[in-house]
Amino acid sequence: MPLDRRALLLALAGLGPDGPRAAAQPRQDDAGRPLPALAAPVARVFPAGPPAAILLYTLAPDLLAGWPRAIRPAERPYLLPETLGLPEVGRLTGRGNTANLESVLALRPDLILDVGDTTETYRSLADRVQQQTGLPYLLFDGRLPAVPATYRTLGTLLGRREAGERLAQACEATLATVRARVAAIPVAERPRVYFARGPRGLETARTGAINVEALELLGAVNVAGAGGGLARVSPEDVLAWAPEVIVALDSAFVAGLRGDPLWQGVPAVRAGRVHLAPALPFGWVDSPPSVNRILGLWWLGQALYPARFPEDLRAVAREFHRTFYHVTPDEAALDRVLAGGA
């Protein structure tokens, strides 16, 4: 049954029928590492990468020590003014890590927060950084189904239990709605999708990669196949895969498609089913893969199954921005968001 607009907005606001649920005191992070003692109260948190920075901003923007990269002019209208001038601190994890331990210590944080992969590689990094800096290091699973639990755990640890519960319920409501609707879609109606990254659209992500997690939750068939991780492909690969839909991240790629004969034989291009993902203030599908993708699930739902996701996307975006980003964008700012890209 479709979720009506009032129920949707209440869900995004975290107003469940039974009120906030009490969160049990957590004992370990998602990598199975015992939670260290934290300063009381925690006053400053260093984000190890973009996913952690976004999640922390949504929960406790006043605790954010800095952004992994400086906020760009196009992103400024969608974030709290007091966070725009925070320093660029680099990143400890992921591709292109740029922060060093001296710069971390110089900011005098009470803890380091990482959200993403929890495999042994990242667990070992967390243990090493914690030992070398003497700072508590928390590592949480960055996949979308884990986000509600992270909000509850982190909210409890940071003394923001009510905010954590509100955001957890909002995420749970969206995930539950998406799962229910996708479960009702016959396999034959689930589109074959190519996920295009980069200005030429020739970087993609294989099934199992966190970059295409939102597409997988919506039942899309990833034409790039299984294997996880990012991959470089050719236009001939995409032509052979014959995707019915292309979801793209780069506006330059989308703008050049119509004049590129290499792409004219792709069914998605011929049918006009090439969708440029919104990216303000953060990507709705990926880049980075954090809680911003909860909003992207509604956009992807409409792109893939218009009749099954009839919600007013403008209203959904406005409420998400208010609830998660603490800023309600004006109509012109919403126009820029929904136009896609950055």
C-alpha cells in the first residue's frame, strides 16, 4: 500500500506512533571492537572520511571538527552557516587519504569516527590509529540497513539519544517502504541498469559494491555483473550489456550523450531513460555513500518505477533537508537540487 504524504513526512521527521525507543548502552562498534571510554561530554569529533562527516553532521553538527574537503559554493545554501567555515581536514580512509596523524591531533578531537567498510583492513587501521594517537576510534558499518543502529549507538555515546532515535526512525521508515514496494514488483519488471561514473561514464560499480547499494535495494539488475568494487569499462561493453536505464553522476557525461555516436545504440539512450542523480549538498546515489542516499532511494524509485513511487519528490526533499541537514531550502534552491548533478 502506498505511503501517503502525511505518513511519509512524519516518518522523515521521526515521529513514530509509539514515540522514541530507548537505546541500550552499546558495548562495541560494528567491527567488534570494544567501545573505549569517551570524554564527558564529547566536544569535538574528527571524521575519518566523507561518510562519517555527513552522518555526524546530521546527528550533531556542533561536534564536527572539520570537513574532509572544504564546502563548495554550490553546496553552501544547503548546510548550516556555522559549519561552512570548518577547516578542511582531509581523510584517513578510502581512496586518496590525505590526513596525517599530526593534523588530527592538532584539532584536539575527543574521538575519531569512521563509517564505511568494517573488514579486517579497516579494523586494523582503526586499532593502529587509536594506539598511535591515544584517541578513541569508532568504526561503524556504512551500509544503508545499518544506518538506524548507528544513529542509535552514536546518539547514545554522544549524548544525543533523542536526535539519534528520530533520525533512525526516519531511515527505517524509508527502508521499510522501499523494501515493501520492491517486493511486489515482478522480476520481469525490474530494469537492467548501468551505473555511470565520471565525465565519460566509463567507470561503474559491480554488484556488491557500496556505490550501487541503493540500486540493489530497489531491485535493479546491475548490467556490470557481480564482483563488487569499481571497474573501468568501454562503450562497447555498455552496448553489449544493453541497459534499459542509465543512472549517471556526471553532468558532462549526460550532456555529451546525445552527440556521441558510440552511445546511440544503447537502449537507455534511445528511450531517453538516462537519469542524472542530484548531488546537492551531497550525492543522492553515491559520492559519498552515506546517509544522503536515504533521500536518493525516493529519487531512484521514481526514476525506475514512476507509477510505484508517486510521492511529491519536492516535498520529500524539503523535509529530508530540514530533518537531516537542519536547513529548509527555498524554492530556488530546491529547483537546483532537483535539476540533478552539482
